[in-house]
Amino acid sequence: MTQRRRSATPAPVFAALGDETRLRLLARLSHGPMSISGLTAGSGITRQGVTKHLRVLAGAGLIRGSRRGKESFWQLERRRLEEARRSLEQISRQWDAALGKLKIFVESEHT
């Protein structure tokens, strides 16, 4: 499967994660590689729908696919999820620092 060039920013990852169906697909893939047939089974989504979501996840670098005979298998790219987690932690630290400064400012105005 071809992989599109990924952006250095985490924005495509967060955009891909912003869909409930894609989150469910990632959760299923967290247990190991699965075929499109396996991912479609019990999902209530057509094979074409699952394929569309898998392409979005692959474009964001969250999964990668391979072919075995006529079947496509997909697996999670844990490294890319780890990068997203680190980005969220950085944003959290920045917010904590900004809120800390605001607290100091507000408290100094009232003393």
C-alpha cells in the first residue's frame, strides 16, 4: 500500500482521531493486525465505508496496510500515536503555565 507523505505537525493525526468510527477501528487494531473483512464484521459499516476510514487513518500515519493474497491487512502505528500523546502533553504544560501566570496576576491585583 502506498503511504502519503505525512506532515510534521500532529494536526492530521488529531483530525483523523476526531471521528468516532475511526477511533473504534483503532481500538480494534490495538489488539493486532486485522483484515478489512475482520474490521467490517460486526461494525455496522460497509466494507467501502471501512476502507474509506482506513485510508484517512493511513494518511495520518496511524496505521499501515499490507496485502496478503487478495486481502488487505492493517496494523496500528503506535509510534504515531505516541507522537500525538507527546503533543497533547506539551499543550497541557503550556496551558498549565498560562493559567499559573493568570492566577499570579489576578491574585496580585487583589492584594
